[in-house]
Amino acid sequence: MSRTATPSFALSRRALLAGLASLPLAAPALHASAAAPAITATTGMIADLARRLTGGPVSALMGPGMDPHGYRPTRSDILALSRADLILWHGLNLEAQFTDVMADLSRRTPVLAVAETIPKDRLLSDPAYPDRPDPHVWFDPDLWLIAAESIAAALEEQGFDTGARLAGLRADVAALQTYCAATLATVPEPARVLVTAHDAFAYFGRAHGWQVEGIQGISTESEAGLARIGELVDLLVSRRIPAVFVESSVSDRTIRALIEGADAQGHYVTIGGELFSDAMGPDGSYEGTWIGMIDHNVTTIARALGGDAPERGMVGKLDAGT
């Protein structure tokens, strides 16, 4: 599985800001006047929405398997951002290392923190930091659609006509929600417990009425203690939970510790599959889209926990080998 990707040539905050200061204020003018506006996003989930809404290319700084919590912008990232006509980032402290960079770039380029356009009363808080919201809003399609509408508005200001594409996205989201609800309802109620490496799925749990437990906290930068692992082992054993899940952008080390702990108490637990949490699937694949990502996760979770879901997911596009 993929490991957290933090480029070794990442820049210090001082170097980043110094580099930004040296860039010409007219950097966006590098694009030919007849060319479509250049759009750069931080995460793949945001880039996918923008591609759906424009029908054209959108650059993403973080690809499959990359963890936005600890990702530090590189020189090439700064160059790409400086040449963009519109910058889309998540906000809500997801890409914490980008905060100062985005503040500086916003003086010369339109910058939208898409998740921060979601009403605050619909956000969950980080249990470790009650004053901070949980940033993983893409796991609630209703909330992610609000983000899409905000992106559409920003694209309209850049000259894109997003009306028909946004309507199509709304229809696809409705179909996705219907599939998710029906599929997850087939899992026996006692088994509706999702255990993963870090606490990324709280919005999923709230949307579908599931108990969700992560070994690490909201951020993958947090540490998992032995006490937390012990608590989850007891939960697996007492509830007879058959499977836990690894994530494509997080090490599986702590998940392996859970399995070993349950085995020591006589309860066999398997890895139910790999979920996409903070990054989507491979570029160019169905799982490399936000809808494909959610389809994959829901289908994998249901099948591993005793539910009934088609092997290739909602519309038969899932890679059965993933």
C-alpha cells in the first residue's frame, strides 16, 4: 500500500515566503490571453470537482497516497501556484503547512478555501482540539456538494459556464447517496463499526449512523498510544467485529497491532480492505475520482462486515483487484 508522501526537498516556511516574495506580481500573465484560466488545487478531491465543473484540466499538488496533514509545499508547488489564475485549497487546517503560503498568494491571485464555505454549524469538531473543525468533509456528500457549489461560483468568475455540469454532479451525488444508504443498510447492525488507522471518517459515521473509531486522531501527525490500541482491541473482541481497514495514505502498522491484540484474546480479525481517506485512488482510474472513491469505500466496508454489495460497486466500474 502507499505510504505517506512527504517530499524530502520540501521548503522551510522562511524559504517559502522568501521565494513567494521574489516572484513577479504579474506571474499569472505567463498564460496566453486566449488560453483557458489555469486552475491549481491542493488535493485530488478538490481537483476532481473542478474538473467535473470545467470539463478541462486542473492541476493537483497532492496525488494518490499523499497525506495532506503533513505535506509541505515544494518549490515546484510554489511555482505552479504562482502561475495559477485560480487556486483551490481545502482549508480547515487540513493542509496546515500551506496556511502562510495561501495568505501571501491571495494578495495577487483568487484563492478559495473550499471547505470553509460550508456553514460552521454543519461541521464536526476535532475531539483533541474542540476549537478546530474536523476537515474530512468530503465523506458527507451533502457537505461536499456545498463545496462544489462554491467552486462553481469561483469558476463562473473566471469565465466558465458551470450550470449544466453542476446539475449533472448533483444528480450523480443523489445516485451515490441512494447506493450508499441501501448498501450500508445490508450490514448487520451489531457489525456497523468502522475501525481505521486515523479518525477520518466521522462525517461518514454521522451521515450513515455508524460508529467510527480511529487509532490516531483527526491528523495523521498525532500519535497512537498503547491505551488507545488496548481500548480498540477490547471493542473488537466484545463486539465480535470481523474486520478493520487500512488506508491508502497512512501506515498500516497500528492496524496490524490491533489484529495481533485481538488474536491474542482468541478473536480473529481480518483486514477488510484498503480505504481511501485523505487521497483518492490512482490517477485515471474510477477510484481516482471522488465518486469512485466513495463507491469503493462503501462497497469495501459493506462486503467486509457482512453486508451485500456488488463486487464492482455502484455502476460496475470498481477494480475488483483493489
